[in-house]
Amino acid sequence: MGETHTHVERPSGPARMAVGLLLALLALIPAWVLILSGDVNGRGAYDQLNYHEPAIVRFAQQWPRMEVGNYLSATTPGYHIALATVSQVIGTDRIGLQLVGSLFSGALLLVLGLALARRVGARRAIGLGLPLVGSMYVFFPAVWLLPDNAGWLGVVAVLLLALSGRIDVWFHVSIGVALLLLVLTRQIHVWVAGVAIAAAWLGSAGENSEAPCWDIAGFSGRGVGASVTRAAIVAGAMVPSVLALGWFVRMWGGLTPPQFHGAHQGVNPAAAAFILAMFGLMGAFFVPLAWRGLSRSLASNRVQLLGGAVFGLLASVAVPTGYSVEAGRYSGLWNLTKQIPTVGERSLLIIGLATLGGGLVMWFLGSLGRRERWVFGAAIAGYIAAMTASHEVWHRYVEPHALIVLAMMAACIIDREESATGEIGPGTLGGGRRSLPGLLVLSVLGIGLAAMTSITIARAKPVRDLRLYTLPEFRVEGWSMPPGVLPAERAVGR
């Protein structure tokens, strides 16, 4: 007798909202405790006090005619302008600005939690979201004034629009607005334009469904004209974003304000290896929960899986991947490469993880539906291209991307598998007993990342005062470092 499958209703709106709020509050409550304590130690506080807070306060003083030609942030000024605008109501009190700034992080986790719960139910959505909650690179922007999570919120919004399968006027307007806000907040994320174009090329859900799963619509000659038209329309919706970015680049004389021309501009050929290494490091923890869907696709995707592993291997041996501050290869996982042997400036750690990551990426992609495959493939390839065009490939730029994409891919794989086997929807809780091993593994990752975050905060050293805000072009009247911050000559370090 074969296994029987029962129809299970998808979780209700309130249930999905509860998941999103839980994930958000798991990050926000400890973040608010730290904010109210006035903590100014560590890297997050360093970046806030030396860069982002003086930029916000200066914009607040200049509002509404803000000078954005050169300021103390390497990003476009959308985040800083938003908080400077809010400050017109609440003032520029440090704690008040931090509390408002934390809401971007809460919104990121809320939106992601809602989307995951809709696909896989409450239990599994919480499990998939826990690693992101525990990541210090998501938690720090919830505490200190850092624009990172405002950018990731925009990325998630574009991914969800692309996955919706709805290519119409609403899609074009929403994508245009989302990309414009994203480019105005973090210019590096212009790569999501490729995700939107891929979704438009594929068309609405159901179109070109007869095409082979590894054939994007139009590449085999079917529906080329319609695909080109849709892609051209969505590209047109992106014109305001392109013009805005072009205006900043022309004004700055580069991709960042002049203050940062010597730090962030350039290329880093090790970006592909490092991003795939991050997928290798984190991806293995997502396999158990999505195992049924992954195992079902293994036989038909062995060639792609092997090809991904070979690509990861080649990407990690083709260029130097050892620790190097001068080459922008430092912080986080890069620091471990100093402890593990290198051969010809090639890190054995990065080689192993990138090979694993390349294979896992192709395994996940091969287990997805056709739309999801090309949307997430564009998201991974696009981010590799964006980071390759940046000199600094820091761990904090890469980990959130991997955790977001892995969580969303795993949710799509689970949803697809249950739909194919007759379990149409994950129910209010979702998963049942067979999900417990996968949830346990993801909990280990989430708790481990949270423990690293806690230890990092506990061991954080006093902030170094760069005194950049005292320079004439950056001076902020009536603003100063908080008591206890060390001047540069007495700094313990970052």
C-alpha cells in the first residue's frame, strides 16, 4: 500500500504574521536592550560613530537641501536621508535614531518570515529564518546605525516580486519603485535588475511551461519575441534607477563619494570563490529540511551538480584566495584562512568550501521549479558579478545574501515537493515529525551564529575615534563622540 497524502490548508494570514513578528522580535528585543544601554563598543558602533551617524546628523541640519556630493558613507544616501527626515520630528538623539533605524531590520525579518510561512508553514519558516536572526551581520544593523538591512529588505522585496509569477502593470511599477529605492540606499544592489529581467523574460506563471526545466524561455526559439518585449518593458521601468545611479556616479566621479575612492573601488576576482564558499559553509545546514525534494532531483541533476562543484573548484584555484588586507580579502571566514595552509596563495579552506558550495548551489537550483531556478540563479550570478566589481569582499557583505537565498530556495523546494506528492500546502504549523531533524540542524546553525554574535559583542573593544567629522567638509555642528570613546592614538582597535 502506498503512502497516503492528505490535503493540508495553507497557514492563515494571522499565522503568517505571527511568524514574521516572532522572527523580527527575536532580533529587535535584544537589539533594543543594547541600544538603551548606550553600547558603543565594537565594529557596529565604530561604523555608526565614525561614519553613518555624523552623516545623518549633518543631513538633518541641512534638511531639506542636503549636500550629497561627499559625506561619511560609502553608500548612496537613502538610509541617511530617511533617518534625517525622521529626525525633523524626533530630533537627533542617538538612542532615538537607533530605535527608528532598527525598524528596517524588523521589517526585513517580518517580510521574510511572512513569505517563508506562506510556503512551508510556521515551524519550518521559523527554522529557516533563525540563522538570519542569529547572524551578527544582520543583528548589528538592528542595533547600530548601519544601512545594510535596509538594502537587504529591498533585495527580498525584488526576489518576492520576481517569484510571484505575475508579470503585469503592477509588477513593472513595483519593480521600478523597489529598484529605485534600493539603488538610492545601497548602490551595490543594482544587480537585482538582472533578477527582474529574468522574471519578465519567463513571463507570467504558466507561460512556456512546456519548455525543458534547464531552458529559459526563448533560448530554444520558443516565444522569443514575447520574452524580449517583456524584458524591454521591465528594463524601461528601471530607467529612473539607472538615471539616479548615473547622476551619483557623475557627481562623485566614481561609484562612491570621493572620501572612499581609495577604499572600495576596484575589482576582486576572488569574489566568486568566496561567495560559493559561503554557500558551502551555510548550505549544508539547509539540506536536511529540504531533503525529500533534493533527493528526488539528485538522479536527474548529477551532471549539473558535478559541473557546479568543478566551477567552484576552478574559481577558487584560478586566483589567489589567501588572507590579504591589501587585496580586500579579510574579516570573518577570510581570517580562518590564516590558520589553514595555503598553496601558491590559494587557501585550501576556500578551495574545499567553494567546491562544496558550487555543487550545493546547482543541487538546490536543480530541485526548484523553472521560475524559481532562473530567479535564484540570477540572484547568485548577479551578486557574484556585483561583488567582483568591488574591491572589498568582506564576510559581512556575503553571509546575509547566502542565508536569505538558501532559506528562500529551501522553502520553494519543500513547497514544490509537497505539491507534487499531493500535500497541497504546509498547513498552519507544517512539516510534522519528519521535519524535526532538519529543524534541529537549522537550530544548531541559528544558535551557533547567535552565540558568535553574543561573544563578539561581549568581547568588543572601545571604538576608535577617527575625528573625520572635525574636517571642514564633514564638520557637524553640535555633534560629538559619546563619552568613553577612545581617540585614535589610544585606540585598542576595531
